Amino acid sequence: MANLLCDERDVKFVLYEQLNIEELCESEKYSEFSRETFDMVLDAAVKLAEKEIWPTNADGDQKGVILEQGAVKVPESFHNAYRLYCEGGWSLLAVPPDMGGQGFPSVLNCAAVELFSAANQAFMMYPGLTIGAARLIEKYGTEDQLREYMDRMYSGEWAGTMCLTEPQAGSDVGALRTKAVKNPDGTYKISGGKIFISAGDHDLTENIVHMVLARVEGAPPGTRGISIFIVPKKRVENGELVDNDVICAATEKKLGIHASATCALNFGEKDNCIGYLLGAENEGMRIMFNMMNEARLAVGIQGLAQASAAYMHALRYAKERVQGPEIHALKDPTAPKVPIIYHPDVRRMLMWMKCVTEGIRALIYYAGYCEDRIHAAKSEEEAAKYQGFLDILIPICKSWSSDMGFRVTELAIQVHGGYGYCREYPVEQFMRDSKICSIYEGTNGIQALDLVGRKLAVKQGALFKSIVAETGNLLKNASKNYRLKDIVEPFAQARSQLVEVTRYFGLKSITEDFMIPVLYASPYLELFGDLAVGFMLLWQAVIADRRLEEIYNDAKADTPEKKAEVLRTNRSAAFYRGKVASAQFFSNTFLSLSKGKARAIMSGERSAIDLPEESFALF
Amino acid sequence: MDIVVLVKQVPNTTEVRIDPKTGNLIREGVESIINPEDRHALEAALQIRDNTGGKVTVLSMGPPQAIDGICEALAMGADRGILLSDRIFAGADTWATSTTLGRAIRKIEQFDLVLAGRQAVDGDTAQIGPQVAEYLGIPQLTYVQKLEVREGAVIAERALEDGCEHIEAPTPVLVTVLSSLNEPRYPTVAGLIDSTRPRAPIEIWNGADLGVKAYEVGLAGSLTQVVKTFTPKGARNTQYLEGSPAAVAAQLIDALRKKEIRLGE
């Protein structure tokens, strides 16, 4: 039995057949690696995910975290999993070798993190946030800060967090009030409260290093006056760890990721909390934004991971669960009962889940791959090209993946029927855990505004044009293959719809009607995401179709019967056939809706903003 | 203590399917793994080395791709890997395999302990360990579930059908282990990178390196030959018993007696 966390064959298809990541090894940066190394790392990741991390998933969900006397305890089972994760060097996978890491390409890291997150999203919050915080220190820290914090965080000895949100400052981060007052020795006294701090406190490590956004006394209001500080839970004094006046006041009771401690943290209640400035004063937002792409991609991976696990579980259930006869024998009470995968409506749901999951996977890995191509680029031009792709795709990776990933988990419950609604099966947990992805790390509404308000505007739409040109190249290539005609046509149409809506937004944004692009940013992102995922699936179909034809030719399968026989007996053939089907299904069920979606946006319908607040409902 | 661990690459049996038409195993797309019990042997070796020093050498015989298993063993912490790979080794039964492995261990020369899994999941013979010990002329301890190392000796707890026994044996000695012995560690990412580098401490030995003749090893050197493999047809003859519980019980006892199945005292 293959693992139930992700389709390893599909992972390898994206890595080796679609993105051809072995080519990365030709660059000096990745010359240490080979396909052999990649394969071994992936295999090892599967084992760790399946055998050690997955068994902690339901346990963590049921037990959650416990807050006692200002200290949080994670479920006992997490301790062993965390130890194995750190000892194995998994947190160091994509960390550069000169920082003590393994230096693997990001794209491979995406695949490994997908597996681990599918095994337990709540668990992965702890190492995930630690790496994010350590990266900030790596990039902006002084040598002392690197030595003091970064090394210990990369190894997992200490953990880390990002402390942005305050009760009045969520999406509006500029409204934050946490205060920093400079001490004579150059350190700062920190005071204030933060909420919704993931992994804010726990007992996995002896120390936690918080990256805290705060305002230095006298700094300008808004985002320009924000600085970022390293605020450890325990600070080092004379070689010893002493309490740094950071208290966990509460942990949230949440819909999902119960075992991820979502904390309210109070800094400096006893006026004894010291923070160390990272970078320069008032540079906090700029520094934080540097990590945005990576953090948002990480959330996209979470959306993918839950979708992947949900799809695999639903598929297995549909093959095992016997209910009712086949549709054409519905009236015959003596007809044999069949597994529910024989029922058309179940098939439709599975197909939906399959193509969406595979599409997200390709999109997310592609974003990771763009990052690698930036690092391995031979020219500045090449690096800029991939940076552009990455920048415009990030809000889509985050939002489309989390929105559609959530729907995949919801469908997994539907496939399971009543059992899916019960805790006996893990799919309801997937759905609950997945929901957070559309909310944190910038809500999906914020992502849509980032896409429409910022990314489309970069260099007069240059990012958009370059990505449209890239889809054009694929279209040209795919159009040559008559077998892909049904996929290509809806794709080409969706592409022109997106271009048209983008032009429409461009026009609206310079008129008084600039509210329209803001109002329809989310539907626009969805339309963009449809095309981006359609692009990935069409790309895959071109490759899969070629491979499938090769297999048919080798087997001399020239009739439908012989082809059917090949599909039954040759697993590769069955896989490639499935890839082409994913693209075809997606084209016909998603991309064919583009016209309607575009029309809805361009209707300029303004009820939502024009309606007086009082008219929504009478309270 | 210098230790040689015998490791076999086997198909991941949880993934193997049988072609209903031909009755053959469908190996396409099935990954190879280190034989599960061999992992426990390796873990035992690594623990002993970590405590007492010495060197752990992993020895495997198989086609070139069996090197993956050796890489994984190195990534778990083994010091050296040797793959015995040669066309003349192909098709070996347990006799020829033991001969080949035995020759290789003699060539390694320096060893105090040979560790192996009890048996491989693909063949299930449990013959390799004992035969290698015989070939080398050293004591053997099989079915070991606890293992302790002393100066010049090992003390083992062997699992028997009706209990267990404690045995001490002088080194050099061969020990085959059960999975209850320990919990194998995972390979580390850093270890995986090192093990796939060109400088990784892996050697590949062929027939000439071992100084064996073609007729001594492989199919030619095998004492047994496979004539045919097939899936036995499990024809079931179901009989339904009807009536009151007492009547059904009586019928059942009669039926069992007729088949001469003993019902106990």
C-alpha cells in the first residue's frame, strides 16, 4: 500500500518529468546533489512522515495544548517526533551550507514539507516558525546574533516565532502599539501584548526566540515606524539563561490545529523584558516583507498538504467502502454491491480532488523551483525573470491553494458520507486544520489586494505580461498535439478572459471607478489561479501524453482494447493516462467557467459597496 | 569491536501485487527497501560501535541498484559499505549466497561479530545467517531478541517457541536478530548526502575480487533450483450447518472428527 499522505508518483513526476530538477544540479550551487540524493531524501522523508509524525496527528488533535501557570505543554507524542525531526536534520534541508544547512533546492524542500505537513500540520508549525525566525536573523542579524540565536534555532535546540498581531492590529499591522524603549547599553525594553502567536509557548525546547514587531518611542505612526526585535523567552546573562519576562497569558481554543499553541503573549509585565534590535530602527516592515514570499509559500504548502492527505484517504475509502449496486443495475436487488468508486457522483468528486490537488502541487513546486532558478541563474536577466514569476505567483500559491485545498478536504468528508463527519476517520480533522490557511499569513483577501494593487502594477504590468507570454509559449506547443485539443481550447479561452479582465481593471483603476478592482480582487485572484493551475496541468498533459504514446507504441497497442489492456497492466501507463485526464477534467470543469467568472467581474456590479449598511439586515 | 552487518535489498512486500493472469509478481514500480530485520541488525551494530568503538561494515550482495540500501545504511551511521555485485552471482540460492558472503567476510578479515536479520521478507528461508556461520566456522546465535557485548564474548537472549534462553558465545560469532531487539534509527539528511557523494566509503567487489570461480557461486553454484512458482489455488468448500445451537454443535463436532481433527482432551 502506498502511503496515504501524498501520491509519491505524482511528486516525482512534477520534480523530474515536469520541472526536470536534475538540471539544477548542473549549476554550481546545487552541484553536490543528484537525482539519487533527491530520491533518497524523499524516501527518508516519507518514512519519517508516515511512521513517526502521522501517528501524532489525531493524538495532537484530541489532546491539544495545555496552559498551566503561564507555560504551555504540547502533547507528549510531539516530543519524540520533534527529536527525530531535528536529529535527522530536516529543519536544515534548504538552509544554505555556509549557515550549517544542507543546501537542498527549495523545490525539494517543498516536497518534504508537503509530506510532513500532510502528516501533521499542527506539529510542523513548531519547526516551521523556527526556521522562518532563524532566516530573519540569518539575513539581518549581527555576527553575535547569528552565533547566539541562529545556530541554535536551525538545529532545533531553540524554537522561534513571529510576533506581529495585536488585538487592534491584525491585517492592519501598522496600528500596533507594542513599545520599545532604548536602554543605555543599546538594548531595548519591550512592553506590550501580542495575540495569535503560533508556537508562542511550548515545552519542546528550553528557549523560544520571538521576533517582535514594536514601535520605538517617538517613531512615526503607521508601518513606517515599526522596528523588529529579537526577544528571547530566556535571555543569556553571564552565560546563563534567565527569565526575560515573556508570559503566555492564554492559548486560543480553535477550530483546527489544536496542538499548535496559539498564544497571547505579554511582554514586560514586570518591566524586565529585553529586546535586541534586528537591522535598523523603523526597518521592521521591510525586513519582515523580505520573508513574506517564503512564509506565504509555506502556507500554500499547508493547503496542498491537507488536500493531498484528504484525497488519498478519500480514494482509499472509495475503493473499499461497498454500497449499492452499479448504476445500471440499480433496480435489481440481487445485483452485487460495489465499492462506491463505481458510482458516478463519487467519481466526479474524486476527479475534482485529483486534478485540484495535482494542480496545486505543480504550482507550489513551480514557485519553489523559481526560487532555485533565481539562485542558480547564469545572468541577472534570468534571475529577474524567475523573481518576477515568483512575485506574481505567491499570492496565488497562498490563496488558491488554501481555498481550493480546503474544498478538497471538504469533499473528502462528502466521499466518506456520514463516517466522514465522525472523528473515527481523519478527514474531518483535515478540513478543520486546513481552514486556517486562508486566514493566517495575510488573509486571502489581503493576498488578492496584493495581487491586484501591487503585483499587477509592478513595472506597468511587466510581471503580468511575462507570465501571459509564458502561457502563450505553452499554448503554442500544446496546440500542435491534436489529442490535447479538448484541453487546449478552454485554456486558450480562459487565458484571453484573464487578459481582458486585467485590462478592464487597468482602465477602472485610473477612473473614479477604482473601487471595482478592489471589490473584485478575490474573484480576480480565483480566475488567475484557475489559469495558473490550468497552465500547470496542461504542461503536465503535454509530457504525459507523449510518455503514454511511447508506452502504447512499445506495447504495439493500436486498438482501444489493447490500450485498455496496457492501462490495466502497466502502472506507468495508468499514471500518465490519469495525468492527461486531470488536465482535461480541469479544463472542462474549471477553465470553461472562466467566461462566466470574467463576466461577473466585468459586470461592474456595485451592490456590495453601494448598499447602505442598514440594508444588509435589520438588527 | 568490528562488526559486519549482512543487509539484503528486498521488494517492499506491502506494495507487491500479483498479476492475476500470469501469477507472477508485478515488480514494476515497486520500490526496494532494506530487509526490515536487517535494519534491526544494523541498529544493534551501530549501538555496539557507539558504546565500545570499532567499525561497522555493511555487506550486501545484489545487482548494482542494491547500492541504495548500502547508502541508506551509511546514512544511518555505518562506516563502510561493500556491495558484492557480479553477473556470476545472479540466481544464487541460499547455499551459493552464503558461500559468496562468507568469502567476502574472510576477505574483510578483521571482524568480531557478524550481525544479520533473522530472515528476508522475500525468501523467508532464515538460512543465510546460519550457513554463513558454518562457512566461516564460527558459532551462531539465532532468533536473538536481546544482545549484550562483553570482552571477547556476547551474551544473547534467544526467543524460543516456549520461552527464551540465555547463551554466551565467544567472539567471533554470528548473530541473527529479531525486530523486537531494538528500534532502528532513521537516516539523517546529512548522512544521505555524504553517502551519495563520490567519496562515500563504498566498495563494489566482483567475483575476481573474491577469487571465486563461476561454478561456485550464482545459479551454477546453487544446490537447489526453482522449477516453478505459482500462487496456490485456495479452493474452499463451505458447508453451512443449520438447526438449534446444540444440533449445530453436534454436527460440527462430527464433521471435525470425520476429518480427524483432534479436539483436545
